Amino acid sequence: IAQIKRSVTPVVCIQLPGPGGPVEPTLVSVEGTAFFLRTDGSFATAGHIIRDLTNPSRVTKCPTAAIYLPRNGWQPRAANFRIEYFYFSAADCTRDDDLDIAVCRCPRNIKGVLNEDPRPVRLNTAIQDDGAPAAFTGFPLGTVVPLTSRGFTAAYRGALNEVDGPRELVIDKSAWPGASGSPIYLEDGSVIAIVIQRGIGDAAGMLMGRPAFFI
């Protein structure tokens, strides 16, 4: 969990400083979760998060899309850490609406600001046995610090073939609203899937993830 917390970041909407406006960037909303794929600032998140950022019918417009990272690591008390925002263009993200996955990149040099590169996750595309312990960490419910929940792999669903493999991984643990985009990972820290949606109705108490193969 400690390892993954160095790789996750919230996808947020912020208001940039301007004439007659705030002096510092102001957080407007937390939209979901992302995790770094490379040290160049590339990150993966759920496709619907990026789609919603640019939705013309969105009730509250998103002035500027961004992620943020703590300057000195995540602290137990929210008031004890300083954050640094890194802007990105949602229109420049690569998005697959069928898979509900998006990959974006922050053009700002993260290492130049925080003195260290982003910590990419290690993707694990192997099919896991049913009942394997797994966890997911993200920024649901508008929280500004990462939250972690643990469960077990329940089953894979969808077409299974030699090329693509199963399209969905089910975890026997409910996800909070806003957990989309969170990495699902094993005890060794390797990421096996990305949270796409939480179960509703008869599926309440479960979450669905897109296997890492598709990332």
C-alpha cells in the first residue's frame, strides 16, 4: 500500500490564478483517480472520467484539468502536507470508450518541481486465481488523500480468447463513488487491473476492473 501511494494521484478540476481571482490554484472538485505508467508523467485513468471533464452538458464546468502530488509524501493529517498541481489537457488524452480506459500526460516536468520522478506502477497481465488477495487505492468521495480498501479476486468475466483474454475482473469488495481509475494490485504491488465501476443493484458489494492487459 505504501508503495502504491507513491504512484497514485487524483484527477481534479482547479481554478487557475487570474486578475481578480485567487492568488494560488484553487481546488474545485476531485473527479477520480489515476496512476503513473512512466516517469515522463504519463498516467492511466478511467475513460469516463476524462470524457466527463469535457462534457458540454456538465453542470459545473471544469476550468482546468489537473493532477496533484504532495511535496513531502502523504501525511496522516490532511493539513500537514503541501501539494503541487500539474495541469494536462483532457482533449490530448488517448481514450478508448469501449474499454473505458484513458492515458494522459502532464507536460510539466514533475521531477523538476518535486526533485524526483513519478513512480510508475508495475503492470501484471497474468490471470489471477479466484480468491487472490487484492487491494485498490484511490481518491473516492472527494477525499484529498488516498484511501485503500482490500478484498479478493472473485472471477473474470467476458470473452476469453488467446489474443485478448477476459475483459473484466470482479473483486468481492464494494468501491466508493469516485474510486474509478484506481489501481487494483496484489500484495507484491503489481497492478492487475484498473477500477472501472462499482457494482449496483444485485451487484452491490462488488467492483469491476479492466485487466492490466488492456492498459
